[in-house]
Amino acid sequence: MISEFKNKNILITGGTGSIGGEIARSILQYEPKVIRIFSSDENGLFSLAQELRDHVNVRYLLGDIRDKERLERAIEGIDIVFHAAALKHVPYCEYNPFEAIRTNIIGTQNVLEVSLKEEVQNVISISTDKAVNPVSTMGATKLLAEKLVVDANYYKGLRKTICSSVRFGNVIGSRGSIFPLFAEQIKNGGPVTITDPKMSRFIMSPSQVIGLLFRTIGMALGGEIFILKMPSLKISDLIKAMIEELAPRFGYKPSQIEIKTTGTRPGEKLYEELMTEEEARHSRETDEMFIVIPHIELSTCRIEDYNYPETKPASVETFTSKDGPFLSQDEIKAMLKEYSSLET
């Protein structure tokens, strides 16, 4: 990573979000020339600037990825773009679909077009398991954003920019995730709400997010989707583990915290998928990840070039959270202890 980031110019869209901020903190140890934090969240920029005030090589740019002209100034002279800006909440995208399109699709197009114009080295776009067989507006917009990233490698002609995506599950403690929501409900004495007891989700830690993102820099040839092999959990098991772990900290007995079923929300799935059967047919895998490779040869890269060292054809037909392996409640509790935001 030192060779990838030292003296490089880095831009992070959505840089004040949970993942964007973690990317910035992690890259700083590798001595980049500059990190530009690009965000429409003024308060988020202020907070991150206070946290990183000792780092003179960080710049804070207020702007929106919907604004292509602003992006042109932000990406000028940049080597690597981490594209983390998105509207990610399923219900809000369901009720505000035009806004989801403007940010997740048009915004991604803007990032890609400006990056190609500037011939940045790499564009790494953050995607989600909700982009696989989507039933929600949010998932559909993220699927099309993935397609734009893949197709940018054909559209670019002979430009040097390498565009790829990483597909994540739920990140422990990310802003707006179920972890702080459940913690707050337990702190208030309950009830803890679950939409459906049968629901399952993929789960990953912030360190796993960063590890996968950074490995893609050296591996990416263009058009790939990188997917971490992550465990899944039943949301009902997560709630029970969180109640047992947190209720005593807030002065309650676990038996005092009620669990209430509220019903599935618009656009919500019972389980998530990280790879379809069709994608698995043209994917490779390592011990840690799957790599979905593009269907069509690039002008700069042939299909056989995607035979990365120490990989093999994918050994699965699909990758869904309902198939497990599921984390046990003891494993979930161990995971929660690493989540500092749950501390009282």
C-alpha cells in the first residue's frame, strides 16, 4: 500500500460518511501527497476536519456529485478516486426515486466522465449487495451505477483509467445502519424493532472494508466487481445478542427489553445476495474474495488477462445470506465488543 498511495493525490467522494472517513484515516498512514474529502455534508466536513486537524495534507471540498463542473475542479490532478457518495437508505430512496437517480446514477456518471477526462489512475466505486437482483429503487440505482462503472472501461477507449467496483454487505457501525439503531432502542428501554424474524444479512467490519478496497488497487484490470467472502447473520440473533450485551450497561435486565415485529418495509428483502448465478459463471475466487470479471474484452485487456495469480474459477453458483454460514450469538457478541460505538 505504501507504493500505491505514497505521494499520490486521492479523492474520496462521500468522504464524510462512515466508509469515506475510514478510507481517509487508513490512507493517511501511507503518506499520500494529498487527500481531498468531497462531500455535500457541511457539518460532516467540519467534524472530520477537527478530527484530522494535525494532517496538513487533507483538503475539505464542499460539493455534490450531481454538479459535474464542481467535480472537474475536485478531480483535477487526482491519481485515485474512491467513489463512496450515494443515497443508501432503502425507504427514503423508495419515496424519493428521482433524487436517488440523480445521485446514485447521474452522480456516478459524472464521477466517471470527469475521471476519464482527467485520466486518473483508478476509480473504485463502492456498491452494495442490494444491487443484486434488486427489488428496491435504491438497489436498482446501485445496479445501474455498477453497470456504468463496468462499461466505462469500454467507453474510455485508450485512456489509462481503470474503473472497478467493490460490493459490500452491512458494515458494522456504519452511519444509519441497524447497529446504532438497535443500541439506541435498547438504551431507551425498548422495544427493539425487527421487520421480520426470518430476515438475514451479510456483515463485515470496517477493517474488512478497507482491506478489500485497498487490495483492489493492485489487482484491478478494469470492469471487475470485487466481493468479500463475508459471513451472514440472522437479524433476530443479532438483536438477542445486542440485548444481552447492552441491556446491563444501560441499567436493564435483558428480559425487560421487548422485541417487536413491525413488518417488512417498502423495498426490503428477507435476505440479500452478493452474487448471482450468471455472475458466478464468469467469476474467479481467492480464499478471501470473489472477482466477477467483465463479459467483453477491453481494447486494453483480454479476457485471459483476468486469470489473476492464486485464483481459480468460482466454486459456487450463488452467494446469498440465507444460505449461511450464520454467525452464532457468541460470535456476534465477540464482534460487538469490537464495535466501539456501542460503548456507554
